[in-house]
Amino acid sequence: MAYKTSSITSFVVTLVLLGTICDAQLSSTFYDSTCPNALSTIRTVIRSAVSKERRMAASLIRLHFHDCFVQGCDASILLDDSSSIESEKSALQNANSVRGYNIIDQAKAEVEKVCPGVVSCADIVAVAARDASFAVGGPSWSVKLGRRDSTTASKSSATSDLPLFTDDLDILISKFSNKGLTARDMVTLSGAHTIGQAQCFTFRGRIYNNASDIDAGFASTRQRGCPSLSNNVNDQKLAALDLVTPNSFDNNYFKNLIQKKGLLQSDQVLFSGGSTDSIVSEYSKNPTTFKSDFAAAMMKMGDVEPLTGSAGMIRKICSSFN
């Protein structure tokens, strides 16, 4: 009898644990009852921002990526320096280059008017990336929701975990693998470089080194906008990552790589005689496949180590704790 009681108790505990696990999963309908206008409110802000500056679409997609790669998709990247926080914003891969913080703040402020204390900054970042993609002709996808905001940040993790513009293929594959993303996911997500711009200091070495993996005419064109002399002014000069259609989400990025016209070294290594060449070739010929895979990869990335349930908090202001 004691055995039966023990078995029943264990069974009940298992059911409770399973229920807790299920409750903690992300869901596209998470705010349907608690804040039904959340998504439309965010969408209005993002559409307005991208209509004013097309480049903002790339910035918002990148912001989501740089958030998820450090501690998971928890809005840790939004936290400013404080007595207990060393902001991720100052990490090499983020400093003076990651943008869109103000747009997320605007979206958060508007959502707080509709339903205060309900929608996390982490979810707003995820939704903003989807809406930004769609606003420039990219794919849309169903964003799973229910993330909570972190109470910590990690500049050291940002420095070690985020890709660098000088990374070779093996390092890139490893960094994505560490987040549960495949080499194909890595190539797919790199396709976001079909929009956006890069600062001169990130590609100066590539366009002036006369290497065999860069088209000479392309290098010459880029040199006109990126002087060889390094200084604060020159280093921050911008160039479109996709010279052909810099403001449209398409597959020209992959066509550029095949022509040795990748702006960053970390772009060109995707097509340099290595294991990802075939994926680049596929996407260069099949824009529909690329967009479909990009949507799936963004959903997968949005699942990286989210805080759910009672973990973390719902920040009232995205840059600081409540």
C-alpha cells in the first residue's frame, strides 16, 4: 500500500513538473488575453521608424541577434551601465555600431500606455526584428512570446560569444553551434547583411590587402569611401553591405559572395572553398528558399535560452531595472 501511495505521489509530482515546464514555453498567443493590442502597437512604431530610415530595419534585426547571443534572448543588451551592471553596449562588437535602442524604448513606452507591466523588453526586441524584416521586403514569421527580461548583463560574454568581422569560417560555425544553431542557420542569418551598412574600420584591411578573395574593382570602389588612413572620422565612414540593392531584403548578398564582393571578411569566408559554399550557391539561385529559411532561423534563434515563468522581470524601462 505504501508502494502504491509513493507511486501515486511521484506520478502527481511528475504531472505538476510537466505542467510547469509546459507553462514556461514560449507561445505566439502569449499576450492574447493580457495585452491583445501589443503586437499592433509595436508594429506601428517599427513601421514608422523604418519609413524614416530604411537602415533601421537592419539595425533592429541585428539588435535581436546581439541580444540572443549573450545570455539568451533576455534584453540584457538594453541595460545601461550601473553600480551592478557592466553594459554589453560597450563590448567591441556592440560599441558605436549596434543601433535601435531608442526605437525599442519608443515601442516599450507605447505598449506601457496600453497595458503597463505586461510585455517584456525581450519580446519587443524579437517582434521588432520580425516587423523590420517585413517592412523592407523580407519575410515575416510567427514570433513566439513570453520571454522575461534579465536582471544581469555580461560584457565579457558579449566580447567572447558574438561573432567578429575578422572571424574565419570554423570560428563562426563554432560560435553559432554554441547557441544551438547549425552552419546552415549561420549562413542563413548572415544573409541579413543584404541590408544595412558597416563602418570603414571593419573592412579597411580587406579592401587594401590585394587578397585573392576580393574582386579588384569592388575593392577599388570601396576604397573611394574608406580612406586608408585610420582616424576617428575615417573609421566611422559607412558603406552598404550589399552594393547592389542595399535597402531591399533579397538574395543579392549571396550573389555578391560568389563574385568575391563580400564587404566583411566574415562575409566572404562563407564562400571561400569551404563547407558552406554549397549553401551560398543555393541561396544565390533560390531567393524563396533563402527567405523561408531565414524566417525559420530567426524563430530558432528567438528560442535561445529565454527567461520564462517567474525568472527575471518585466522591466518598465528597458535600459534599467524596476
